[in-house]
Amino acid sequence: MLKYAFRRILGMIPMLFLISIVVFTLAKLMPGDSFSGEIDPTKTNPQYIAEMREKLGYNDPLPQQYFRWIGNFVEGDFGKSARYKIKVSDVISEKLPNTLLLGFSSLLITYILAFFMGLYSGRKPYTVADNLIGGLNYLGLSIPSFIAGVFAIFLFSFTLGWFPSNGSIDIGMTEGTLEYWLSRLHHVFLPAVVLGLLSTASYTQFLRNDIIENSRKDFVRTARAKGTAEKKIYNVHILRNSIIPLITFLGFDLVAIISGAIITETIFTYPGLGQLFLQSVGTRDYPVLMTLTMLFSFLTLIGNLVADILYGVVDPRIRLD
Amino acid sequence: MSTKKMLRNEAPLLEVKNLETAFDIEGTDYNAVDNVSFQVKPRQIVGIVGESGCGKSVMSLSIMKLLPKGIGKVKSGEIIFDGKNLEKMSESQINKIRGKDVSMIFQEPMTSLNPVFTIGYQLQEVLFNHMKISKQEARQKAIALLKSVGISRPEKLVDEYPHQLSGGMRQRVMIAIAIACQPKLLIADEPTTALDVTVQAQILELLKEIQAVNDMSVILITHDLGVVAEMCDEVIVMYAGRIVERADVDTLFHNPKHPYTTLLLGAIPKMDEQEERLSSIQGIVPSLTNMPKVGCRFAHRCPKAMPKCFTVTPVLGDIEQDHEVACLLYETSIPREGVK
């Protein structure tokens, strides 16, 4: 297994290089650079701007720019944010904890809800409750998060006043205290619920359909013939088989936790990586944008690797070597 | 044949009375098993033969209460096992009998084991279901059981997964699971159909051996008459959900009465004769939705069919001692007035 993982990680290197070329090209293809938009051209000497462009190497041939960027990138120097004037790594690590908190809590909500709904629906398919669960799930799937987010803010923040409508923490909290953490949870709750509730559909229906399919398999009949109780048949024999295909999602989720939810974070003005990503597009903060894109690509590859390794752990038929 | 005489007087272990099992197809019930009655005596091996689609498997699943939920159900009749009516039992009551007193092996060894659990786990499960034993004891017992079904390296095999085993080995594991609690009755639903010929012989030999050692009754479902001749004491011939003939194995092979039985026997290729064509029975078993309402269900394929065969439903009657047949060629099968 270690050998397998090592081989896969080695195989990622050429892949990441290809991705870096695409990321760089796309960034360069986007109109404007960090001087356009942020600097008022009527009040600044155009000669100065041209000088600065020259100084920052924006006029160098593209391959040269690419190799300069990727060379620094490999060495761990992701550049300086054009907007925040600090290192990209510092910008990202400042926002990362918020995103992780939101990602984990929304995923937890999704997993718990989907697990119980899927289990129930799979065991009692085509009943009223199953149809209700299915209907609610598809409703959740079809409501865009910006609508659900705005409604949630209107109802729970403005009308009822239960939850804050923006930010990740109250002002004036001392880091590390219980109050500090409670405030963070208070802030993350609403976006996490919106995010978590809307994405239960795929998990629930996948689990449900897999349980239905597996409950018709021959090995279930064998288990019944052995005198195994119905409850155990579902919770052990069928569930253990039905979990396997869900592992594919787990790989994607790993990325989703970190890449954050661009729309939800923006609506709740929640300072996470999703919001940072969108801002860096708007302000043409290419060092941040490119670093984030590379980070997400890398995580996608890692997520797939983790999923593949987990397959080998969960399914004895799959051997990794 | 002294054992057979002894058997005749014993109380039956299993008694199936007027069993009707129906499948729900688009809102209508169709009987896959229609008014079937038979008995299995202790230590007896009863063979049930017939073509595919004759209701053999459905009948065995009815006895085990393993019919696909919501689709198949026992409509009427009684299944009395060891003095208890299985039909009146709740799910939890039947679970105490399944795997312990009655157990079953299936046609498809490749898919009958759960792919994600070890052989040991699946074997021990049946032990834990019906006995109070420790994990250590269960493991030892599982290894002993695997040894008893002729598996050569049981200590290793308990920790292996089904996909690492061949079909024959898996069927041995299934047999080990089935006999783990020393059942009184074993239902074997075409246990060798999916296996190749040499393995078939080994599995049948094993079943025979186990039957003798454990003193259990066996219902052997098959469409291989060679297997029946080899293994069984009594034979039930089924056609389209009904029993058409029942007799002990010698009588049936030497003196078949029903045209269907005769044709089935004729369809066995003979080693000592040069045949240009293998003989077969014309036509196919009518589908469930297409079953004739009255008359003999075999009539449209029967070379000896008479006009009344299409209008009068024959009943199963004793043509001689311990030999029942349902064919209008024989007086005993003509229904009396007022009797269905």
C-alpha cells in the first residue's frame, strides 16, 4: 500500500506541472493586471505604471515569466499578494481555519443527515416517508445556495435575530477562551446548515439506491437462511457493502472542505478561502489566485488518492499493488 | 431396502399441505406453486425434479420463508415442520429455526457469500445466531466445520474472503454454514448446477456423506436425473407448479407413469447407444402469466394428450402403493364430481 501511494504521488508531479501551465496561461489570458482597476489612471503618472510593470517583469516573455513563477513556487515562495502586500502563504493561512471550520461542520451535517435518511429510505423504499425524504432532498438540491442563504439570513438573522448575518467572530474576543470558540460556532452555524442541508441529496439517494440494490443480492438471502435478524442484515451485511461506492465522494469532500464554498461564504461575508478566491479574481490578485488554484488542484489529486487507498481498506476485493 | 420400509411408518419431519405460492405481477397474483402436498420423513433424501420454471426453487424458498418480499407470498396451505406450522410463525420465531433446524444451500455459490466479510465471520455468524459460545470456541468450530467439508487448509481459509475461493470451495463453505448447527432438514437448491462436472461429483459425494453422518433429511432440488438416481430415496416430479408424479427412486426410473416423466427420462443421453440427435421435449414450460386455467398443464406438449386433457384438471392419485401420478391416462387421476 505504501509503495502504491508513493508511486501515485510520484505520478502527480508531471500532472501538477501540466496543471500549472494551464493555471498560468489562464491567469495571463485574463484581462488586466494588478495595476488596472486598483490604481486611478488619471491621478497616477502613466510612465510610473509602465516602469513598475517593467520592474515587476510583467513585460518579460511569457515562458520566462512562467519559469520564474513556477521556480519560486516549487521552492515554497508563492509570491506576494498584490492587494494585501503580504506573502500569499500568510493570506491563505489566515483564512484557512475559518474555511476548515465551515467545511467540517457543514460536511458533518450532511453526513449525519444523509446517513440516517439514506438508511431509512433504503430499508423502506417507496413508502410515504421515503418519498418525503426524496422530495425534500431534491428540493434542497434544486434551491441555489444564494437563495437559501439570503432567506436564512432574512429569517434567522434579521427577523428572529438568532444568528449573526456575517463575519466569523464577534469583535473584541480573546483568542483561546471558551467565549471565543462559542462565538465562532455561533457564526459558522447558519452558513454550515445552509451548505450542509443543500447537499444531502446525492449522499442520501446514493446510499438509498445502493441499499435497495444490495438487499436483493444472494448473500442477503444467505444471511436470512442463517437466521440472522433483519436489523443485523441491514446494518451489517448490506450497509458494509453500500458504504463502498460512497468513498468516491469522500475524495471530493476533502477538496470541498478546503476550497470552501465560494457562494455561501460570499453571501454570509464569511472570511474563508472561497471568499478570498472570488476577491482575488475581482482585484486581479494573480499570485493569490494562482496559488489557490494550484492548491485546489493538488488537493483534488490527493483526494482521489485517499479515496483509492480507502477503497483498498474497505473492500477486500480491491488490492493495491 | 429395509431402511425404506422403516421410513414409511415414521412420522414425517416436514409436511407440506396444499401449498400455494403466488407472485404479484402488475397487480395480479399468479401461482408459481399450485396446490402442492408432500412429506419428507426423517433421514430421507427427497429429490424434486423438473425443468427450469417449474416452481422447484419457489417451493423451497416458501418452506424457508425466503420469498422476495412484497413480490412473492404463500397464499394458502400449511408447512408443518417437526410439528410446528411454519406459516403461522413470526419473523423472529422463524429466525430461531432457520439455520438451526432447517438450512439451505443455493444454486449460485459465486454470489451467495457476502464479498466483504471473511469466511470465518460468515461461518461464525450462524453459530452466534443459534448457540451461546465464545469467540474462541466459534473460531475453533468454524475451522472444524471447514475441515469436515473437505477443505484442506481451514486455519488459513477462515481469514480469507470469498473472492479468493473457487466456486467449488465456496459451495463447500456454504455447506459448512448450512450444517453448522446440525439441522434436521437441509434444502439443497441445485447445489451443483453452477459447478463443473468433476466438482459436482465431489460436492454430491460430500452431501451424501454429511447426510449419513448427521442423520438429517435432505430435499434435493435438481434438473439432473442422474443426480437423483445417485442420491435420492424418493423423487417428486414437478411441472409448471404442480406435482405430476411421486414415487421411490427405483419405481420412478423403472416404471414411470406420467408422460412427462417418461420424456424426461428419455432425454438423458445414453452412453451405450449411438444417437444422431439428443432427444428433447418439444416446447417450453408455459410462463406464469400464461398458465392454462383448466386442464393438464402439460397437455399442449404431451404426445399422448387427449381432448379431455385440455378441459379436465387431473388430480394426484395413488396408482399403486407409494406411487402417485396426476395424468388422465389413469383412472385414479380423474377428479370425482364435487371434488376440485
